Amino acid sequence: MTTFPKQMQSNVYKLISHWIFAILHTQELLKNNQHSWKMGGTSSSSQPTQIKTEEDTRFESFLSCITDDDTSSNAIDKNKFINSFPSEVKGFAECFINQVTSQTNVPQVLACRQAFQRIANLSTSSAQATFYLSLCKSHDETLREDDCFDLFRAAYYFYCQTSSVKIETSKSADEESLKCLVATISLQKECDKCVTWIDQNCPEIFSGLHLWLLGVTTSSLPKSETILSESIPSSCILNGVLWWLLSASLPSDFSQPSKPSGPSTEILQHSRNVWASLYSSNEHGLSVNRFQHHVFAYRGPTVFLVSCSDGCRYALAVDVEWRDGTTPWGGQNSFFIQISPFYKIVEEGEKMVLFNEKSRNIPKGLFIGRDRSKYSLKITEGFQSVEHGGQSANLLDVEVWGCGGGGAKVQQMEQKKREKRDTEKNAKVKLPGEWDQNPDRLLLEWGGVRPSYGDQFKADFGPDARS
């Protein structure tokens, strides 16, 4: 029988013991991981063992603030959780905590910790949409409209908060736009289809909500309210919710971040550029000349809004300067979006706009669409009427918003001043020499034209004569 040295036998025994310990430890971890919280999923009947990791400590401060004082440490005081949210979004807070703590066999503190951990791991806009929409999901996989309304209201509210932008708009206008969004989402019916629609039309819709939840659950929000030092004025078409939807749909060129005005924190780094009103038919009049005067020479991205008498409204976002001509224009980041009665991106891409008010070789007006045989929208000459979807309607309001920041607006004003100075300078043309000795005067007199009736009057009646 072969014998091994004692040192080798000792090493073998140690190796076998390490293997046995690793196997037992792995089985314990797998057993505990079976109870990980999944939104809308089923859970096991046994109580999970609460194992804290290093990442869990980020949420302990907030969890201690919402834990029920009268019962065990595993219970959540829902009122405390709801009151930690602003009063404008308490409906969403109630929906959130009810859904998270709906699993009766899972300790509420553990369920909240797992939910917060999942929020922290949402790295893409698609993952965010999947998670937040699941809060509104019924047992039959459809979405509850009331909860959807509260969700989108919260998403809009926190988008404004984290963007450092204040919208001067009426509450009724915002509510109407939110209803339009919920109606559009409801058409998708199933949650997965809703996520696909959001990815295609407004992928950044939950970005503000996600940033705020990350801040509040990790106790990293600034103590004071986000400073809203910049505002967008109210208008006939643009309201707060519509600005939020368009900002979430369009590329970053239309919402370049500006310097945050508050404390330098991660939450405030989401600041957005304030749109400047370039033209409003309600203020400047529905006129092509006024439109060109206020919009042309603005060298930055713009959003063109139009309201029709049949209730439809549209937005045209172009990433280049407006111009009059006979060839289509527009860059790759140009979008044509229907904003009412449903919200959706109709078309996008370059060379989508044709604006002609001078040439007689082609029809005059504003034409939107890449298919020149069938435009998505057509506004007739002089802003008289609008044609879309095979129907004709009257044009009610037109607005243009500049999205290039304050610098683009200043450059446009300076360009307008230069054009005005050049026009005034060209209007003052000095004639060569004295008029009395000018050959043109002699030619006019030979043709029977009296170039100066004053001189002729003095010649006929004398220098002292008066009329």
C-alpha cells in the first residue's frame, strides 16, 4: 500500500475541507437568492433570510426614516414614506409603496431595500420605463390609467425640478396634455408594448423621476429645494407638459445643459436649456413677413408649433437655420411630431422642410415631409390654411421657439441690427456733383419734365413771390 508524507496528507485534507465549505456556502446563497424581489412576480412561502451587503448601506438612512416606530423594524410606515414626497406627487408615492409592499410574506423593509437596489441598477432608459410602468400594471398585464396619470405627473414634476426650469403655464393646459399622453399610452394596452412605444417616441421621459428617486433613497438630495431661476413664458400652444415631452423626445441639441444655479450635486447636473420665444402669431400677428423677421437669422435649433381648427397640433423640430428657397433642407436631427390629440413621432430625418415664399416656379407655402408627392403637413401661402392627413383646416396659432441658448438669441439680434444699418446706409445714395449741373437734369428738361418746380416758380414770378 502506497503511503504519502504527512505534510502532503495535511494539504489534501485542507483542500477537501475548503471544497466542502465552498459548496455549503454556495447552496446557502442560492437558497437566499430565490427570494429576491421581482415586481409583479410570485414569491416563495418561506421567510427569506435578510442578508445585508455593502451596497445596502446606501439606503439605510432613508429606510430608518420610513420605518414604523410602533412595530418591528421590518415594517414600513406608509404615511412616512408618502410624506417624504412633495405634495404634488403623493398619488405616485402611494402607488409605489403599495406595489412594493404587496408581497405579504416578504418583510417590508427588505422589499423596499430590494426595490431601491433595483432602481439604482436601472442603467438604460428602456430599463427605467419597464420598471416604472410595472408599478401601474394590473394582474392581467394591462396598465391602470389612474396610476399611469399619477406616474406621468410625477415624471413631469421631477423633470422640471432636476432641470432647474420653471414653466409659466396653466394647470388646466398641463392636465389636458397629460390626459393626451395617457390616452396614447392606453392604446398600447400591454406593458411591453408601452415600453416599446416610449423607447421610440420619448425615451428620456422618466429621467427626472429616476434622478430624484436615486437622490431621496440614498439621502443625497440637497436639503433645500432645487433653485428654479430660469423660466419659460406661457403661450397659446406650448405648456409645461408639452415642453417636457418634446425635451424627452428630441436629441440633446434641443436641450443643451446649462450651468446649474444651485449646489453642485449630481441631481442638479441634469439642468436644461431654456427655450426662447422667437415668434408668436398671438403676439406678432399671423403673417409670413412677421414670421420671417423674427425667425430668420437665428442660427440654432428651433421648434415650430402649429395649432389647427380641427383640434390637431403639430411640432416641427429643425436643427439648422430657417431659410426661403426651392430645395428641401433640415439636418439629421429634424423631427415632425404630432402632439394632439395623440402624441407620436410622425417622421424624422434630413431634408424634410421646404419653405418657399419667393419663387413662382413651385407652389408657395411651408411643406413638411420627405416624400414630396405626399407631404405630412402643408401650410398654404400666407399662412392661410393647413392640410394634413388628406384633410384641410384653418390655421389658428403658430409659434417658434429657439433652443440654442441665450447666445444664439443674442447673435440673431446683432445680425438684425447689422441688417438694419446696412439698409439705412444703402437708402442714403449721394448723387454725383451738384444737381443743377447734373446731366440727368438737362435730359429731364429736354423731355418736358420739370425737375424743380420751385426754381421754375421763381423764374416766372420773381424771387420774392409767394404762393
